[in-house]
Amino acid sequence: MKYKNKEKVRLQKYMAQCGVASRRHSEELIRAGKVMVNGKTVTQMGVLVSDEDEIRVDGVLIKREEKKVYIMLNKPSGYVTTVSDPRGRRTVLDLIDGVDERIYPVGRLDYDTTGLLLLTNDGDFAYESTHPGKMVAKTYLAEVKGRPSDDKLDMLRYGVDIGGFITSPADVEVIKNKEKSTILKIIIHEGRNRQVKRMCETIGHEVVKLKRTAIGNLTLGKLKTGQWRYLTPREVNLALGRAK
Ligand code: URA
């Protein structure tokens, strides 16, 4: 991953991209000696710059506004959901190539959890998607050991104590009864650390496999494990539960 856009563009274009002024007005500012590149005043046209250069207009440092990007990844097991890992494990960013923006994962999936993970460089979007008060639904398929009784499933529905925290109401549905395990669809509106696993542990049914299948009204669709793609503007709204 590279974070700075190293592509060189004309100084006046760069200034326009930073929202300083139109290209033509930027040229006037350059001619008037108001623009410095890496500590030197530039008055001639044709200078090429990138995000690696320090550009000041009237002494004020300017920065290029990054385009906001939204990415969905079908996370495989065996990747950490961070930008870097002190233990040297593979991160979800290792799966994403060719994106210049400084993206980061929205929320977290455990190392062994698979499924829908969003990445963005839009802090407002990340906040809205993960803040418990905003109540964006997260849908999981959890394969648990054994066959939970109806009473135990009701406990998950009403809220359980996962160690100093009572979970808020969840939707819980049995999807499949297997010989020694059960697949549950669980929809929660919070994202405490290891929440689904801890909820299921509390009722005595350990999670053996966990996959997130939807965030808000956005589902994984046909995206294969390990693959990613950009979201459309409509899908950004789906992910926030604002569209159906
Ligand atoms: N709940 C969990 O227990 N783990 C995850 O990765 C996501 C939700």
C-alpha cells in the first residue's frame, strides 16, 4: 500500500485540487510570488508537484483533498483487521492493491472470522457505521457447537451479560441443524470485541465458524473470498441502513 499520491501534476492543477482557487486564479497567485514549493518561491508555470512536495500559499501549507473511497472485501480467515501488525501477520490491506488513498478497515473482524468488511478513508462514514448509538445492523452466520434450546436462543434475543456488558436485543434465527452443530443467523446493532462469540459462549454453545454476511442493508453478494471491489454511492447508503 502506498499512501501518498506520487503522481506529478502541474502546480496550478494541484492548487485547484486542494481547493485553493481555480486553475487560472492559481496561475495568478504563482505569478504574484505567493506560492512556495519545498521552501522556494515559484513564479514560473510548468512546475510539477505531488503529495510528496511541501506547498505553501501565502505561507499556509496546502494539502490535496483525498477522494473518498469505499471498498467491500470478502475477508478470508487468517488476516488481521488492522493497517499493520506488530506480530507480522498478514493484514486485510495485503489483499487490496492499486488503491492510492489512505484506507483503513471500518470496525473489526477477528483473525478467523470471514466475510463482509468495509474499508474507507472517510472518517464520518466509519464513525456512523460502527457507533453503537447509530444502530447499523450487522448480520452474521455463526456455526455453534451442539443444538441450542429455544430458551437459550431467547436469551440471545433479549440480551446476555458478556462480562460486564448486557447486549442489546438481537435477531436470532436457526438456519440449519447439522449433526453436531447449528448454523444461526444473528443480527446485532453493536460491535463489542468478539461480541457474537461471547454471546454464544454465554449460552454454552461455542462458535466454531463465523462469517459476516451484511452490514446495514448491504450484503456480500457474489464477491468471492479474498476479493474486493469499490462500493457504488447507493451501496454506501445501503451500508448505513439508509436505503433498501
Ligand atoms: N463477533 C465476533 O465474535 N467476532 C467477530 O469477528 C465479529 C463479531
